Amino acid sequence: MEILHDIKENYAILKLKGHLDLPASGLLETEVNTLISNSTKNVLLDFSGVEFINSAGLRGIFISSNKLKASGGKLILYSLHNQVKEIFTITGFDKALTIATSQEEAEANLS
């Protein structure tokens, strides 16, 4: 998994590329922890480059979301491929997380 950063004034965009599995989940959690320690409380995850996610990836997303909420922030996912979005729907994670269709919609959800 490759994670590209785009740090904005009051949030960060993490563009994910590759499979979101166990190794990638740990990498994502580390990235989010680093952002939180640097006072970034809101994170947008660009899923346009993610075509596969498993239970470990879902766990990493959920843990990252909870850590951001505990710090007073938000985690918002956007641009999910249909197959990935279906996994979130089947597992019910779509009810527990904020999922937007585009970066613009994700940014609007920050306010």
C-alpha cells in the first residue's frame, strides 16, 4: 500500500493506493497517529486507488476513525469503488463511518 499525503489548513487528505489488508492497516494506523500527534484532527481518505479491502483493513479504518473522534476530529472516506463500497455496506461499516462520493462532498462534511 502506498499512502500519499496532502496536508491542508485544518485537515489532511491521505490518498490510498493498493490493497488495504493487514500490513496496510498498520501503516494507515501509524499515519493517522502521526497526524493526530501533529494536531491534525480531520482526515479524508481518498479510496480511488483501493480495489481490495479485507477485515484487517476494515479494522484499521474503524480504529483510525475512533482515534480521530477521541481527539475531536473526523475520518471521512470518499471515492470508493463499487466492490469496496459493497464490503462497507455488507459489514454495516457504512452506517458507522462517513462515506462521501467525492472530495468536494467529503470537504463539505467537515463543517
